[in-house]
Amino acid sequence: MIVRRVIYEGQKPTPEQIEEIRALKAQNRPIVYDDEFPELTDEELKEFKRVNPLPQKKFAS
């Protein structure tokens, strides 16, 4: 089940929306892998790169 809600900037979710989110989190359903969505191996997972790289720390000299 996919639930979509549009919350605009500055708008807070209603108590009903918060309760729906809590109920969905409480279901704690397992991930189901299949032919179209197989579980990735450790090697395949290592190939992923961050979309937003961590900023480099600048050292004072």
C-alpha cells in the first residue's frame, strides 16, 4: 500500500496524518525480494556512491 500526502512548506501534519504514519511504522513489514528486486550482494552494495558527497573538512594553516 502506498500512501501519499502533500504537505506544504510551513504546514504541519494533522493529528490524523500523524496517527496514520505511526500505524504504518508499527507494521514493521519485512523487505520482500523477487526477480525484479533481488537482494544485493556486499560487492554490489560497495559500488553505490553517495548522491551528496560529504563536505571536505578545511584545516586552518
